[in-house]
Amino acid sequence: MKYTVIVTETLSQKVKIEADSEADALEIAEDMYYASDIILDCDDFVCAEFEID
């Protein structure tokens, strides 16, 4: 029998952002992420989860 297993990896990185508000900091970080200024890689690994689909 074949099973489909979902493997989910979580990566996390702390980034210092200077901004006028929390909302601005989140927007700046998001913009930086989508502009590839913030790149998560294997060094940012936090955990892996496995589940049956």
C-alpha cells in the first residue's frame, strides 16, 4: 500500500527592523522578504513535521 506523507519544514530568522510602529516594521520586513533581502536557508531550520494526507 502507498501512503502520501506531507513533510513540513519550519524556518525562522530574527531580523532587526527600525520603524515608527509595529505595523510599519512588519510591512518593511515583508517587503524585504519578497525582494529577497531576507533569505531563509538550512541554518534557519527550526523543526520538521510529518503527517499522512
